[in-house]
Amino acid sequence: MKYNPFRIHAANHAEMVSELSKRGIASPECERLAANWGAGLMIHVENLIRSDALLLQEDMLSVGAEAIISADPVKEETVYVLLLAGQKQLEQMLERMGDRTAGLRAAAAEVREILARPAQLRNRRELVCSRHVLPIGERTLVMGILNVTPDSFSDGGRFVDLNQALAQARAMVEAGADIIDIGGESTRPGAEPVDEAEELDRVLPIIRLLSAELDVPLSIDTYKAVVADRAIAAGAHIINDVWGAKRDPQMAGVAARHGVPIILMHNRTNTDYTDFFADYIKDLRESVQIALDAGVKQEQIILDPGIGFVKSVDQNLETMRRLDDLVALGYPVLLATSRKRMIGHVLDLPVDERVEGTAATVALGVAKGCHMVRVHDVKEMKRVTKMMDAMLKGGIPVG
């Protein structure tokens, strides 16, 4: 999307003031706007030429809404705009934008699309994973982590033996795992790269075994297209790519050819963000477009916020606070925070003492609308998600 629109769900007054102040609004004006628009819609739009932005601002004011214009930190000829409006005001404005310039018409079309996507997602009821069908939105799905690696940050070396791996997978399914995620290469910082042949040697035997022994979908955690292709042929049902289909240009094509869901995680090669969250959303949209261009169906795309990857602790925490902004893009969201360094940093605890911190992130993820969580401690996190679902969704069997 050229104009990269996304909705901002400021959870409280302080978050709204922060969002406004970072766009150059002085404190007294921040307070006024936050008080007036706390219950309305906030939508970020970028890459508008200044003349279009001024027309938009004039029209917004005429219907009692606001358009906050701020300089584009990269391009002098374009600006960012923050739209503050009620639902009816915004609908009026989108109609007016259609009668203005070509740029405003195009921006209006993109805003309409992002407003429609959450409703489309709410109307979805299932995720088809080959012969398995998972419910979407009915309850939070739990993905259990099975690393068949010697060097993963939390459980490296524990499940390289086939019998141990099978026992662990069975235990996770008995504890309530809906999906088993199999990884043959550690993605922790500083981990040694693994070539295709070695990764295949690690993952194919356990995929073949689990696909015959378990009645849950298996995902293959890899960024290599050849590994994904062979894993699906061996019995895996989902591709989980920590590079969001950007590292290997053939990856999205593998997902399309097999007709399997693909999880696109936020990742990049550097931390040179100009505007962190706007760049973050743009990065994810690039991954989505790569998948769509390769023929992956929209209903087979899942997003992962990429907690712990190319983000500072503060940026990871901001991403957690803004998970509802990510969910509003209209794709199922998988949250993978289990035992991660962000938790260790906040609590000052080693990897094996991060269960409670993980539980807090899982609970927040469910509250923010995430559809799946990827965890090591399946029994404990299944209980967290079940309790959160009962409080938030209702209709959950008790006992």
C-alpha cells in the first residue's frame, strides 16, 4: 500500500498523548485532542503530498474532525497525516476524498480497505491446514515448540533423539497444543547457520514420524524454501518463516504451490528505523505482498510480530502494547514471546525462570486479539489462554 494506512488503538489517555506529541503537537493541544478523540478513530496515513494533505485537513475540519500533518522524516516532498474522526465523520471524509485529487482518491481506497479487513477476519471461522482444520476466533490456538537442534536458546539438545522428540510432542498435544512447530535451525542471536542438507536431516525424520503418530497439524520453522518444500512433502502442514518470505525468494511460491498457510514474521537486516511503528507495518505489508504476488491466498496468511528480532527492548514492549494495531491489519496473528530475552531483561531472570513473564505476554496477546501463541510451556500457557478466552469471549465450557 503506497500510503501505508493503519489504525492506532491508543489504550489510554497517556498513549494517545504520546502518539500526538511524537507528531510535533504541543502539550496543551495534545491534551485537547486526546480529550476530544479518545473514543474515536485514529488512522495513520503517509506519503501524501503537502497540497493533498492540506485539502484533507480543510475538509476534516469542516465536518468537525481533525487531520494532524507532520513532516515525513525521509521525503521532504511528502507528509504524514493522522486522521482523528468518528465513524460517520470518517465516512463523510472518504466520500469527499473520492471527489478530490487522484492521490486523495487512492489514499481513500486504501483507508477503506484497512477499515474493512477486521470485519472480514471476524467473519472467518477456520484455517485450513491440508487435512486439518483449525478454528479461528473461537478460541486462542496454542502452538507447541519442538526444536530438534543442539543449540536453541531454551531447549537446545533436549529433543534431537527421535524417541525424545516424539514423547515431547505427545506430551504437548496431551497438554492442549493445537499445532506442533518443528525447527531444525536455531534463530537465537549468534547461532551458527545450518545448511539445507543438515537442516533436512534434522527435521524430516521427526516430521514423518509425527505426521503418522499425531492428529494435529505440524508447522516447519524455516526460512529456506527447499526445506519448507521437502517438509510439506514429508507431512508438515504450515510454513513458519522467521524472515517473512524475504530471505528466500522461492519461499512464498512453495506455500502457494502446496496451498498451505504461511506465517510471515517481522524481520529485517538492520535496526535503521526512521519511524519505528510505521516502518514496522510497512515491513510486514511487504511480506504480505510477496506472498500474494506468489499466489498465496489471503486466508492462508498469518502474521507474527517478531518479538525479539531486530528491535530494542523498548521497541519490543511498544510492539506488545500495539498488538491490536497489528491485528487490525486483518490477518490472524501468532504471538511468539515464550521465554524471550525481553522477558529476561524486564524481570532480570534466566531462561528457565521466565514462565510467569511469558504468561503475562500471552495474556496481553489474547486481550489484544491475537489468534495463536507459540510457546514452550504448553500446559501452563493453555491454562492462561483458556482462562483469558472464558473472560473475554464467553461460551467456554467450564471444568
